[in-house]
Amino acid sequence: MWNFIQDQILGMKWLNELIGEVLRNFGLDMTSKLGGSLQFFIYDVIKITILLCVLIFIISYIQSYFPPERSKKILGRFDGLGANIISALLGTVTPFCSCSSIPIFMGFTSAGLPIGVSFSFLISSPMVDLGSLVLLMSIFGGKIALAYVVLGLIIAVIGGSLIEKMHMERYVEDFIKNASQVDISSPSLTLKDRVDFSKTQVTDTFKKVFPYILVGVGIGSLIHNWIPQTWVENILGSKNPFGVVLATLVGVPMYADIFGSIPIAEALLAKGAQLGTILSFMMAVTTLSLPSLIMLKKAVKPKLLFLFIGICIFGIMVVGYLFNIFSPILI
């Protein structure tokens, strides 16, 4: 039963077979590089778009119960490690990309929440949302998806706790610390309000994300059908002990979200790249995109910014090597 859900509902293998059959009817050779690339591109774009819209609607509906004002009040009830854990968990029901999370991070910090709690949220929000869990399950399976989310949350909790222990509050820009706060009670939303909010989020997020889906699937189709497998194995396979480091550093300056990085990861896995190396690339792309770091630089001083980057890179690399070691058990 679970295999059916993973393959036919989440993975939509029936759709891949249908697209292949349609292309064959148009006279395309599906064993050729062009035919294989076209099938991969159409299948992944449709599959990810369907999952994108469904997941955004569900997550946005959940998110309607956790507006920033309510999230601040929830986090304010906890302290210490417990606050970091709750903050990281709240990050799983927030927007998909790191740029969308930074304004909420600023709001939490200016509201007087501990700096470590705000950073636990900032790390977990783009790295381990509910969408990433479902998408990873559709490609890598349930055990790998769950392990990815758990380790991502651990990075968020440890990273935020470390920043808190180092008393980095003084490296937050003054305009954030001195921002005036207005305690606005969250309105009581009706079912229709929540559905309308979710529909709007689907439309707005789709417009922002879809170009990255096209780019990500395009890159994935090239890797899948045009780049020799030996190249990928030599660079990102077990023969290169620095594959995780390379994948992490390559992923940092890129800008995409989980939906844009999934097709690239899928193609790399098919070509023989190690699982942990692929997941390190995905984490780096979603957590440390260049635009989000530029935005964050306006809110924190360089020392705190570099500490945040260093914690994330180190944690991502550790996760990558752990997955490479234990992937035979998970797969």
C-alpha cells in the first residue's frame, strides 16, 4: 500500500508512462537523448506543479492559524532549549524560500524574542517545511525524507542555541532592536477566510516559484540525459571524499527553493551521485541563497552574519557525510 502511495500518488509514475506514450505517438524515440530529456522535462514540470499547488494550499491553511502575532505569543511562553525547538517546528509551517522567512525573523527579533530563538526559526523555515517532507518522500522514500527533516530541525535547534549561548544580540542592527511594536490581535478567521487566504498564497507563490521550477527541471533534464554518468560519479560519487564540501559550496550562491532543487537532485541521484552529497546541495540552495544573505546583512552585523553562515555550512556538511555513511540502511 505504501509503495503504491509513494510511486503512483506522490511519484506519479503513471504520469511519466502516459507522457512517454504520448511522445511516442508523435514519433519521438524515447531512448534518444532528446526524447528522454523532453519526457523528463514535461513529467517533472507537471508533477512538481501539481504537488506545489496542493502543498501550498494545505500548508497555507495551516499557516493561517499561526500569523506572526500569534507565533510571537506562542514562542514567548517558552525559554531555553524548548523555545528553540518550538521555533524550529514553527518554521515548518512558514513560506518555502529563505527570502520570505527573513521579514518574519526581523519581526520576531524586534519583538524582543531571544536572538537564538529567532535564528532557529530562520534556519528551519526554508530548510525543512512540510512541502519538503512530501516532495522528498516522492523521490527518495519515507525513511530518507523523515531523516532529512529531523536532521534539519537538529541543525536549526543547535544553531540557534549556539548563537544564543554566544550572546550575539549586540550584533543585531539598531533599527531592528528599536523598532516599535504594536500588539495586534489576530482576527478570528472563518473557514471561507482561510480558504481564500490559501488560494491567494497558491497563486502568489506559484508566480514566484514557477520560473525556478522550469530552470531546475531544465538543468535536471540535461544532467539526466546529456551528462555522462562517469562525470557525476567522479565528482559527486564515493570516489570523491570532498563531494559533500563541493556540493555545499556550489549550492550556497544559487537561489531556488525545494521545488526548484528537487529535479536536479533527482537527476544527480540517477547518475550515481551520493545521497548525502545531493541532500547537502539541496540544503545549501534552500537555506543560504545569495539574495537571502543580502537581505539578512541589512538586519545583522557582519560577525553575526558570518557566524550564521558558518553554522549552517558546517551543519549541512555533517548531515551530508552522515547520509553518505548510513544511506545503505535508509535506501
